[in-house]
Amino acid sequence: MTDAAALSRPSGAGRYLGVLARYGIVWITVALFVLLAVTTDGFLTGPNLRNVLDQQATLLIAASVATLTMIAGGFDVSISAVAVAAPLVALRVENATGSVAVALLAGCAFGLAVGATNGAIVAFARINSFITTLATSFIVFGIGYVVSGRSIMRPSSDSFRAIARTRVAELTTATWISLAVVLVAWITLAGTRFGRHVYATGGNAEAARLAGVRTRQIVVAVFALSGLAAGLAGVVAASRTISATPSDDFSFVFGVIAAIVVGGTSIAGGTGAVWRTLLGAFFIAFMVNGFNLHQIDPIWQRIIQGLVILAAVAADAWSRARRS
Amino acid sequence: MAAPRPGEPAQVELTHIELREVSKRFGSTQAVDCVDIVIRRGCIHALVGENGAGKSTVGKIIAGVHTADSGAVIVNGRPCRFRSPRQAFAAGITIITQELALVPDRTVADNVFLGVESTRWGFVARRDTRRRFEALVEHTGIPIDPDASVGSLGVAEQQRVEILRAAARRSEFVIMDEPTARLSAQERDQLHLLVRSLRDHQITVLFISHFLDEVLDLADDITVMRDGRVVRNTRPSSETTGSLVEAMIGRQLQGSFPSRPPRPDQSQDPVLSVRGLVTACSGGLTPTGLAGESASAETPLVAGLDLDVFPGEIVGIAGLVGSGRTEFVRCVYGADRPVAGDVQVAGGGASRLQPHGSIGAGVGLIPESRKEQGLLMERSLRENIALPHLRQITRAGLVARRSENDLVSASAAGAGVRGGGLETPVRLLSGGNQQKALFARWLTPGLRVLIADEPTRGVDVGSKRSIYDLIAAAAGGGLAVLLVSSELEELVGLCHRVLVMREGRFVAEFAHPDLDETQILRHSFGEEATAGRSS
């Protein structure tokens, strides 16, 4: 059959290599886990692992949802600004109303509003999403200063800390919230019509549109969700530290993007998965945890982290080039 | 192929490039299998075969894009083993592929001299560049504005830039891979002239093509490939289109077209009616400017078109590239917004300005370019076929995988998609199977109107026939089909009715059995142009 001949099917060895490469992040994360379990005393203990989970909570909340944005072909750097400003909005509301629930809602609503605005600009004004969210980041950082009166904010009641720091079945609520968000994002992307449309929009927007996908709505929705998640992450972080400080700190989004990319979701859009981001986040977290347990100089930690991210992106680019 | 023996020195001079027992394997696929080809200097040597026959791979081996697993490539009597296009380049070999390798934002002259710029103290010497460019234009006879930005040029002009670039590097051997696949008939003729003038300048051309007529017309030698092997080395004088097709597919085609389903009763209500449709100048409306040809500046307005299509009817739209064919059907589908006019699908009263509305009304579009507008290349066959139908198979918010698999496997089997399971990413399928995947996407029970824009472009002969069968069978089942095609043979062989478009208007209409290629072509060009051509 000439049709079959036109297909370049990988041979036996090639197929195994393909599977090896495709699930690379799984093997590497497992290998690192085993390595650390064997080489250190402190790693494979309940308190240490629970601590890692707790520390990763805010990153996972933002990154699992931002995965959808990236798969849809968008790039949201406003996650940092939202995560800084949303808790300031939330605490302002908390200070005024005394209600933790209303404060939480206000923080999330703020994130949703910023995200929806980003999405609308990207979808309708057709401005590159990186530039759009970079610009709105400055605006949102500014809003943070305005809302807080340029000073650190604290909750009026101690119950604000309950959002993140209540213990349920040995794990903190921050951990539970993050796992819930990961699960919802995972199912939404892998199982729903919306998720299919997200892949289609990022894979080929014009083809998706001609197949009936309302690509603009999809773009607005993924940015709105990403903003919402960043707002939630910010409020959870503030609840952990029982305070929020206005700043211009972009670093949070870099951790988020690192987790997504190391997991194997392509920055070009169209392919990827939430479970990949979950593993990417834990791979980086285990690495940092291992460095600390082995008492490696934090300066070296940075350098090694950078190399790991480069390797992940290079692997993606390499597999992409091999296909074409 | 005899090695040059002493006493036969002429042989060495005549042969420019010789392949001896060249083989190349990709994974488990033997793409090229022990191929022997002798290419004579200063000749146009055509390489023909179905998709996947290995002809492009042969071209790429000569050009150093791929390296042969075994066998020898002998250039000017010397065995060469190119490991990169750069090395082949240095040996005077250039390849021009379908995906043109130009820098769109730079000018023509910049592109032509890219990598071989005239420089002085490290700066580009403008005057010298201009002088070299003029000399080149004079030498090759290709007139083109050196200051035009390459991105603003049409496909045909971009090809000329590539040819100039080859000339600027003093290439003696030019490989053209499917150069005419995306050209209009006029542009094709111009390219043929150009290829002949290359030969006149003693440049050898390896011409890879699907179009047998042009090969018979143009080539000095022909090599036919099938399944990675050379099945015949021949001359055009001893071949016909039929004999070449036979050699390519290894059997005789029993008629190229299926029998036409009966013409539907036109007294019933049309399933699709278009009234007074006016489109804006294209380019502004094609959101991503993907369709290079249709975005060219001279594309006319589609002005006030009416059309009725009846259930079970196959209506063809003929016309040159740029006549407004694609713009018309895109507006009918809702891919672009019309300036004025009305599109009604029987029963559906709601206005449909967007593709998702059209799909809801039972209209599907197979767009001009399957890679850029049709398929998600990285996603599976399953996801590509199911994409417009997800609403029907969503239960409690989640896509029901079992319903999806039922729908998709029935559809894929119905359209005869082969070459992988439902989870295969469509980029791994051959062109013919990718096109069939688009048919599988749309040929589902709810569809009432199918719009297909160049459904057989870049598809091998065998798949073409299957696509014709699909269209005929679907029309037999009551589907209305609107078929846009540049291949007149296909319109004449398949349609009940053909409308000819020129400059945004329907200028003629023919019905089976009065369909005639010459008549359609005459009206496509307009009378004046034909008079000149046919003389």
C-alpha cells in the first residue's frame, strides 16, 4: 500500500525511544524521587513531603490553570502582578467587612477581571499576549500600591489564616485547594469540549475556527481562568504568611512557566497536559528540596535550575525538529 | 548503469549526476530502494510518481538534505557524499522545495544574495549589489523588482526569486520539487518558459512533478518511481499520460471517475441558496492572511452572486486562482463576513455569520489548504474528526469517549482513511489520507451541504479516485456538494453543473452532458486571452 509506505513509522527501537521521550518527565521525576529517598535521610519522611506539598500549593494553583492558557497559544505574565495585587484587594475587603469569605471572593474576582481584560485585548485587539500581559502587569502592580497605600497589609481577624493553614487529614488546606484546582484543570482540559477547543485553538487557530470553534471566546476564557487562579494563589499565599505586601516582583510567573515547560507542555501551544505541569512542579520542588537536604549552596541551585529549564526546552525543540 | 569505461569519455561529459544503487530508510519505511538514475547535463529530467513513491527523497538526497544509507551519488564523475545542503550547494546543486526558503521581510535583492553579499569593510556594498542584480536579471531573463519585499510577492514570483538565488550562486544543477503545484495555469506556463531557459543556459534541472501533461511537454528524460524504486527510465516521445499513470500505480486505472449520481429534481426547494453575495476585497478579511494567492492585491470584489444548490447535486466552480472562487465559498460558509447578501440553508432561518453557525445548519467546509486551515497536525485523527461534533457526544459536561470512538471509527472507515489508528497524529498521514480525514470529519449524518475547495490538491492518483468516489456517493445519498477546483478534468468528470468565475462574477454555466474543458477554460480566461493562446 503506497499510503502505508508514505507513513514513516518508527521501528521497534524507535518506538521505545519515542515513548521514553514522551514520558521523559515521568521517568526523571521518579528517578529523582528514588535518588533522594536513597541518598538522604530526611527526604522520604512524612513531614518533609507534606512540607514540599504545602510549599508548592500556590505555584500549582496558578500553573495548572496557566497550562491551559499556554496550550491555547497564549502567554500570561500577569500572573505575578495578579498574585501580588489580588491579596491586597482581598485584605482591603477583609479589613472593611471582617468577612474572610467575602475577602476570598473579592481576591478571586479581581484576578478574574484582570484575566478577562487580558483575554479580551488579546482576542479582539490581536495584540501579542506576552506584550499585553506585560503591560497590564505594570497596571496591576500599580493598583496593588494604590489599594494598599504602599504598605504591608494584615488581616483584621486571625481567621484569615484558616484559608491556607487549617489541617485536614494531615495536609494543609493550601495543599487541598491546590490539589482540587489541579484536578479541575486536568479534567477540564482532558475531558471536556472546552478542553478540546483549547488544544484546537493553540494547535491551529484558523483550522479550529473553520471547524466551528469560537476561538476568541476560548482565548478570553483561558486568560480569565488564569487570572482567577493567580488571584486565588495570591490569597492563599497571603493566608500562609498572614500578610500581603505591594511590590513589582515578577518572579512568581517564572516559577510557574518553569513548571509548565519542564513538564513538557510546548510554549508553541497545541500540545501539553496538566499532569505534566504537576510533575514539572514536583520535579523542580524535589530538586530544590534535595539541594537543601544535601546542603548545596543556593547560588549553585539557581544555576542548575536554569540548566534544567534549558534542557527541557531544548528537548521540546529537538523533538519538534525531528518530526518535521 | 555502466561505469565509464576507458574509450568512452563522452559518457562522463554527458552525465551530470548519477545515482548508483542509492537507498534510504526512514524508520521501518524503505523510502528509496536501490535507485539508479542517470541525469544528463543540460537536460530537464522529470521525476514522477505517486505521493510517497520516494521522488522528493531522491531530490533531497542529491541536495544533501538527506544522506543516503547506501549507494553512491556521482557528481561530474566524482562520488560525493553530501552531509548538508551547504556541501551540495558548494558543488553547484540547489533545491527549490514547495516550502520556499525566503526571508519575507527582506527585499528581493537581499534574498537573492543572502549569504553571498557584496561587502566592503564588512558593510553591504549597495552599488555593487545593484550591478550584480542587473547582470543576473539580464543573464536569466527574469524581470523582477529588486526592492520589492519578498513577503508581498505571490508564490510564482517568490519562486523566481529562488531561481535567481540559485543563479547568483552559479548553480549548475537545480532541483525543483513540485514547483507548479500552487501556481495558476498562466504562472505555470511562465515557469515552463523559465525552466527551458535554464536548460538553454546549460543548467541541469531535476523536475519533480505530479502533472503528467507538463512533464511530457517539458522533460527530456523521465524517471518513473513507485514504492521507492525506479520502475522506468524513459523519454517523453515514447510515453502518454496513460502509460505514465500505469507505470506509477502499477495497474491500469479503470476510468478516472465514478459514475455520476442521477441529477436531482430541480423543482424541489434548494438546500442552499445564495442571494446577492458581495465580499470585501480579500486579504483584509482572511484573518491570518494564510492563503497566499487569495490575498494578492488584485483579487477583485465578488459582486452580487446568486446560486442555488439542490440536495444531491454536485456543483463545480471553475476559474483561475484569484477569480474570487475561494472568497465566494468562504463567505458562503461564514469563514469571512460578506459585505452584503444572504445565505440560506433550507429550514434554517437564522443568519449565519460564523463557521459554528454554518456547522449547526449542516454545512461543512474542506478548505483550500489542509495543513494551514484544515487539520490540527499535532493532534490525533480521532480529535481532528470529532472536533465539530463534540456537542453531540458530550454527556454531563464531558466528552463521552465511547460515543466519540463510535462516531470517529465509523466516519474514518467510511472515508477510507488508512495509514494509522485513530490515535495517530495526522501529521504522520500521507497527503491523500489527510484529505480523506477531512472528508471523514464532515461526512456524518447531519451534513447537508459540503463545500470542498481544491480537495485533491497535492494528493496521489489513487487517493484522488477514492475522493471522487466519496463525493459521488455522498451526493447519491442526498448531500449537496459545492466543488471548487483548478483541475478541469475533475469538474467535468464529476459535476452536474459547472459555474465559471472570472473577476468575481459567474460568467458562464454549463450542465452535464455539455461540460467541456476547452469551453470552461475559454470563459475562465475571457475571450481575448483565449484567442492568443489557442493560435
